[in-house]
Amino acid sequence: MNKITILIHCNDRPNIIASVTNFIAHQNGNIVYIDQHVDREQNIFFMRLESEFGSKSFSTEAFKEAFKDVLADKFDMKWRIYSSEKKPKMALFISKYDHCLYDLLGRYNSGELNLEIPFIISNHNDLKSIADNFKIPFFHVPVTKDTKNEAENEQLRLLEEHGIDFIVLARYMQIVSPKLIDKYDNKIINIHHSFLPAFVGAKPYHSAYKRGVKIIGATSHYVTEELDAGPIIEQDVTRVTHAHSIPDLIAKGRDLEKIVLANAVKLHAERKVMVYNNKTVIFS
Amino acid sequence: MNKITILIHCNDRPNIIASVTNFIAHQNGNIVYIDQHVDREQNIFFMRLESEFGSKSFSTEAFKEAFKDVLADKFDMKWRIYSSEKKPKMALFISKYDHCLYDLLGRYNSGELNLEIPFIISNHNDLKSIADNFKIPFFHVPVTKDTKNEAENEQLRLLEEHGIDFIVLARYMQIVSPKLIDKYDNKIINIHHSFLPAFVGAKPYHSAYKRGVKIIGATSHYVTEELDAGPIIEQDVTRVTHAHSIPDLIAKGRDLEKIVLANAVKLHAERKVMVYNNKTVIFS
Amino acid sequence: MNKITILIHCNDRPNIIASVTNFIAHQNGNIVYIDQHVDREQNIFFMRLESEFGSKSFSTEAFKEAFKDVLADKFDMKWRIYSSEKKPKMALFISKYDHCLYDLLGRYNSGELNLEIPFIISNHNDLKSIADNFKIPFFHVPVTKDTKNEAENEQLRLLEEHGIDFIVLARYMQIVSPKLIDKYDNKIINIHHSFLPAFVGAKPYHSAYKRGVKIIGATSHYVTEELDAGPIIEQDVTRVTHAHSIPDLIAKGRDLEKIVLANAVKLHAERKVMVYNNKTVIFS
Amino acid sequence: MNKITILIHCNDRPNIIASVTNFIAHQNGNIVYIDQHVDREQNIFFMRLESEFGSKSFSTEAFKEAFKDVLADKFDMKWRIYSSEKKPKMALFISKYDHCLYDLLGRYNSGELNLEIPFIISNHNDLKSIADNFKIPFFHVPVTKDTKNEAENEQLRLLEEHGIDFIVLARYMQIVSPKLIDKYDNKIINIHHSFLPAFVGAKPYHSAYKRGVKIIGATSHYVTEELDAGPIIEQDVTRVTHAHSIPDLIAKGRDLEKIVLANAVKLHAERKVMVYNNKTVIFS
């Protein structure tokens, strides 16, 4: 049994849904999941669809070609089609904080994440032993002002060599350059330790403490060139009081960061996220 | 422009989605919303669909007949089709607590609820002035052990006379009889002041206090013959501490009750709830 | 039985707690509640204390004098002492939105709020009938560019005439002037429809929609001269998705605004809020 | 600088607070934290207090004796006094689930937990490598019907030998016997995967799925002889929908279990929990 996931967006107009479902029926597919959304302000149609094909002769590539010829061109669709056979490959970028790393590797180990982790890159060597414990290859790529360009080329080389599909910055404490962002457009997931758009930039827990907020948060988003301004995938918050010091906020925030980043990774890996106008549609 | 909402459930089998969307296309309808769910354990398929029909000659009744002939019989569907022109009629049953009443009437007044409230029934006269302020007809139907049967007949008479579609028990402090439940199967919405299935029955806040829970809740569900055991539509919770007395729990609970009941009413009125096996599918 | 509430803050130094509790014991008082907080960064001590005095000859004024002489001067305290006999008087300022008004008056009616509402002021006449229903005096004080100064004088006259202790802006759609803010320093409570500091200013739900956040919020704070930048009393949030339109956000936000404002009003009326450095200490 | 934490409970009567604070002042202590609670129904007074003593000659033992003579006997107090120098020793009991184990050890490693973990006991060998990675001694104590008594004696021996203060059952899949419960009264912390008192006993996620709840939870409580009925320390919940399968509930629940158990462990280790009438007072 072959299973594929289809993601579509295009200008909204009548009969898109019927045309797509009809096409799949003609290809002898059975739709097992369908969800759709229309942005009424922008008149954009979004759809996510999972379909099973029982025929032995089914080919994802042939299906894609037919889809393009019959449907995509007609409705001027942007589309992606994924075979469920192929798990996405995720590269982890880390620095010195270990909480998101432990959390993601623990989930990976337990089978909760439907993806592969070919390697971990870090600009420091501190967390190598964790990678070793989980038996994930670890590459130390130091980044200094002078070696930034060189380091980036090394990162790109590793990403390409391993056929990486998306990158997760698990509290990676470096600014990612435009070259990497261009190449992995809406494929680099960051975790920011505030409920964006509040407290953009460095030391958000310090800013939250100073402002005296009663709620702190964490936000996972795709990286764009503007700092902490990319499309938001997931957010969560927790209550705090005047009695919480900055270290308390940091400790409480770690729990948020772990869960928010893990949820974003799962949504992305299961191809449930679509991006447009710097926002996301999440089909969950 | 005519707009209809279709709710379907039946045993799952291939091609249901394509068949339904195809049928609507042939009727010159444009699907503006589609959502579906499959209960894999029970092999049951659920779908909710909204479709628009531009033709002047469109008739909901004719559409229903065609739907039945072409689709429903073939797939052995249970189905409901609603025209968006007809707002559902809700009867409010109340006793002496006013918080859910104020909340629902405030929302009704502000246009937030897409329904009509032909009347309010109460077994007490205490809240009549609120009904008067909001200009909703108020019927005082006292219930005593001796008059219970008579009272119920009066309730039924009023419900039928006004063509009521569903009933909301807004902290109505009487057990509703099987006769009413039978007639309004999955159409009587209750608010229970605990997170069910914990603390079934009377005085749940007292029980919550005694057990020392750190979270209290409220649950809105359809009324069935077994007390507080019907299909759950909506739940919400809030944190409490050892410092909260029973009156504190009651006060905090009122806020939960209001919001949970209002959400359940909205979901039901917008035909987003399907019931099976004493559970709900919520297409929100 | 007389009951008083004492709020203290001063630089932290040893023996403040023992000195205060000792003083109360010598005054034949029994402490029924004590809570304290130290801001370690700023070295500031905060305390809230409730004490009962059984003696018939007890006088709050005499107690205050003794407190000042024996304790306050020695520790250079800022302090407030309230008799529980005297309920605080709250003025409601409203415009055209009725949800917070209905909510607060419903709570007031049910005895949930330990305060008095001598009157409601509005710059429009639209909601007069609600005030009438709840039998609260209603003053229509229109505000235009030309009459702003005059309107403010009228507001001040009413506030003084009725001995108002604090003001609640229940979605009052006017900027309050420095004259009022000065006179009611940390005594004007506003509800802002975002989780501050995100989305300061007008139309926060529109901004939240545009930014694509997955959580929206509401914030109640004391009014200071800088817009939406005063000390935060209470915040709450709720989840949203791509499927929520701006009107959906507004409707969901109304529920947040009601509860957040009501909680802030209760905390203030029960003298549980202390303000320093543009932040609050909440003894709840 | 010596620091101690005092926990007191006794029948409520006037002047307890003043007497205690006075006593500490006479011992040249400076109170840095005080919190109290009165259960008005049962007339029980609770207090938690942290105090610093600068004198070189200060002795916790001498302080305890004086406290007993001067205060505890007079007010018939139940009391505990802890020196902050001595970190509590926690034994971890585990079986085959690793998520709570990883979570607690990750926090332990990062310095978030103010305690020591002398060893881990498991009835299976599966998770030994995790203990090894974190360099915590691991004892495999298999439990079968025939060896239950013997296993328990071995557990007790290890607990005593290492001077264990409290035990955490991190998804330990065995019923703990009355002998252990007696010896570690209110010192054995369990994590149950439902919001108690709903879904007591085995397979709560299956029961939650069957009942169709819209919220699932986790509860951490002290173990008593009645299953899942001990004093609740901490609870948390998360939303679910009809679309979540039982494995989905289990995966979402894992995140709850980790955080709820970690919070309960922290509260206990910081001596912030008091137990009475099968409930807890949490001074946080």
C-alpha cells in the first residue's frame, strides 16, 4: 500500500476540492484525510490531503507528473507531494544548552518523531557526549568572526552530503546567514524564548522580568532574515508571579522551549505546515 | 446565494469523499468547507461540509432528495442537511443561578450566537426580570414532586408550539425526564460543574475541595438518562490551591461554566457536533 | 471584631517581620494572614498582613498613629492601612462595548465583588439602559476635541463628589489625561486586548492576525502616561489557529478581557496589589 | 551564614505568628520568608518559614531543642526543621518507561534540582544504560510474585544504607507494599497518568479515550495504601480532540507526566509541601 501526502495552495475559485478528489479517484486512490482552509481576505485556498494507492504499479513520480499536467497547471497551484516511505532528514544545530537536545533525542529514541537525524552540528564541543550516548554523529564546527564564512561552507557541505531536508536550531546561539536561509527557505526551525512578537532578540527572560509580565512564553518559528520575525509555527505560555526571579523564569521557560520546539518539529516532519505571507497554516 | 451544511457518518470505505464532492459538483455547488474524521477502531467515517449554490432554482428539499437517492442509500449514510437560512431555535431552562443566563443573553444580544431564543422556562420566578430586560418571553413552570408530570407536559407543549430545535439547561436544577430526553435526543445541552468523569452528581465543588485537587473544571455534555454521563461537547479547567475555600471554588467555577456552556452552545448551533458511541466529533 | 489590612514596603533589613508582628501582638491584635516578598535585586521588602482586634476600644486611627510612630518611621516604610469595614468605591468608565460592563455588573449583583459602584460614566449614551437595569447612576459625559478639558473637569467633580477610590476603564475608548492619572496614581485600571508588551496601541487583534500568532491575550494594568506601559496586574491568553478570522479573535478576546479585568478589579479591591518600579507584587 | 526552614502545623489560636517570629528574633535569626495558611473548616494553622542566623556559634540541633521547649510544646505543634546545608536524598524507582527518567536526570544534571540521587532501582534492566550515562548507581531488583517480599527487603536495605529521604516512582509499574508506605509516610511520590480522581487505576488513557473527554491530565501524589487516592501534590492537563488516538493521548500525556512529576519533586525537595487530612498545603 502506497501512501502520499499532498499540500496545495492557490487562488481560491470554485470546484478545486471536487477537481482534486476526482483526480485522485481516477488514479484509483482512496483519500484517508482531507483538510482545507481559505484565507478570505487574501482569497487563497489551502489543502492537505493524504491518499492511499493499492495498485502495485503505483509510482509517486508518475502521480506527480499527472497531477501537474491535469490539476496544478490548470489551477496555477503551488504544490508538494510526499511519499510516506521517505522520512524527512533533520539536522540539529546546538551550542551549549542541553535541554532541547535531550528532549528531542529522547523523543527520537522512543519513536515519537517520524524523521531521521543524520547528524548534529555544534559550534562548541560541550554536548558531544550526549550525541555519543544517543549514537548520533556529531560535528564540531566552531564559528568565530574570522571563520564565519568558512564555517558556513562546512555546514552547507555537511547538509548537502547527508541530503538534509530541514534544520532545527535547538538553542543554537549563532545568527544564521542569508545564504543558509535562502537555501533552506521555511526549512530552518528556531525556538525563541518569548511569546513573540514580545521580547524580540537577546535576553527575553530578563526583559520579561523587567516589564513585570504575569505570563512568559516560547515561540517556534521559521527563520527569515529579520530576527525573530519569521512565520510562527507554535507557541505556548506559563504563568509567573512577582516571586519568580530571572533564574526561575529561565527554568520555567526551559519546559516551554522543549515542548514548543518538539511540537513544531513534529508538525513540520509530518508535513502539516504551510507558509504564506509570513504566517503558517497548520493542518493538525 | 444558497448555503447548506451537510453532516454525514457511515461505515468507512473507499471513495466516500470523492463521491460526495463529485455529487456536489454535479449539483453546481461549490464546496467552501470540508472536514472529515475516521474512527479507525470502529471503522466509522464522519464528514462535515459546507457548500454554496448560486443557481436561483436551487431548492434545499430537492437537493436532499437527490442526496438521499444518489449517495446516502448507496453508502448507508446517516446524514443531516441544514440550510444556513434557518437559524436553530434554542429554549433556555433555568432555575436560580443567573451567571450562565447573563452570559448567554449578553452574547445573544451582541450577535455572537447564530440562533434564536423563543423563550426561557424556569421552575422559579427569581430571574424573570433578567428575561424581561433582554425582552425574551419567560414561562414559569414550577416543578414539585406531585406536579412533575404536568410540568413536563407543559414544557413539551411550549417546546413544540415554538418549534424548538434544542434545549440548554443553564444550571437548571431539575433532573430532566426520559420522555424529554427521548424526544430531544442529543439536543439537550447541560453544564456540569466539574471535569467529568470526576465528581459526578451533586456538589462537585465540595467534593473537589475534600479531595484536595489542584485543578477544577466544568463540562458541557448532551443529556442522557444516566446522570452526567452523556457525550462531552466541551470542557475547561482552572488552577486552584489549598488557599481556596469552597466559596472560592464556586466563584472560580462560575467563570468556567459560562465559557464552557457558551462554547458548547455555539458548536451545536453551528452544526459542528456529531455524536456516536456516547462521544462527540467536533468539527471546529 | 475589627479587622484591618496592612500593606508595607521599605528597604529590606533584618527583623522587619518580627518587629511588625510584635507590634501587633502588643496592640492585642491577632494576625490572620501574613505574606511577604523581597525583591533581592532591588533589596526591597514587601508585606501584606491582615489582623483582627477584639477590643471594643480599638480605633483604626489610633492604630495608624501608633504604627507610624513605632514602626513606619523607624524602618522608613511606605505603608497603607485599611479597615475592612470600608468597602472601596469604584467608578466605571465605559463607551460602547458592553461585554466587560455586563460581566462586572453581573458579578457585582451576585455579591462576588467586595466594593461599591457609585456611578458609571460614559462618553456615549448607548449603554445607559444596562446601567438602568442594574440601578447604577449613569452620567453621560461626552468627549470631543473641543470639550475634552471641560469633560475631564466634570469627571473629576463626579469622582470627588462620590469619594471614588479607584477607576476602572471597562473598554473606555478615550485616552485618559495626565491630570486624572496624577490624581489617581495606580488607581486607574485599564483592560488592554493583547498580552502586553506585544501589540501596544490600537487594533491589537488586527495586528495579532497579521503576525500570525498562535496565542492571543488580554492584560489589565494600571494606567500611566505612557500608553499601555503601566504596571501589569493580570494577564491571560487563549489559543487561536489560522482558521480564526479577525472577528473570531475579537469574539474569543472578549472572554479573556472580561475575566482578566474582573480578576484585576478583585485583586485591587481586596488590597492585594502593591506597585513599585512599574511592576506589581500580587499577594493572592 | 546558617539557613533553616521551619514547617509547623497545629490547631489555630491567637498569637502563633507573633510567638514564632518573636522566638526567632530572640535567637538572633532574620526571617527571609514567611507564609501561612489557616484551614477555617478544620481550624488548623500551617506555617512555613525560612530564617538566617549569622552567628558562628549557631547550631541547628540547639535551635531545635529551644524551639521544642519554648514553642512547640506550648502550642502543641507538629513541626519539622531542616538545615539548608543538607540536601534531601531521593531514590528513583523505575521500570521500562524512560521519559520521566530522562527528564528528571536532565534537570538533575543541569542543577535545577536541589537534591541528591544516590541510586536508581528498577525491576527491569532495560534502562540501565541511561543510569550509566548519567553516572548514577543502578540496582536491578526484579519483582515476581514469589520474590516480592525478598525484593522489598532488598529495596529497604538499599534505602536505609544510603540514608534515603524520599522515593520517586517514575512510572514504576509495581504496587508498593504497606511496609514501604508505612516507613516512608508521605515520602513516596507517584505520577499517575490522569487528572485524579478521574480514571483511577490501570490504563487511564484508554478510559479517557472511551469516555471521549476533551482534556487529559496527569497527577503527582503521595502514595497511600488506597490506590491513586493519596494527597495530591501537583496536576496539569492538556486539550485533546476526537482526532487523537490512544497512542496520541499516550504521547501527549508523556509531556504532562514529565512536568507534573518534576514539579512535585521540586516542591517536596524544597520542603514546600505539608500534608493533612489526605490533602496538601503547598507553600510555593
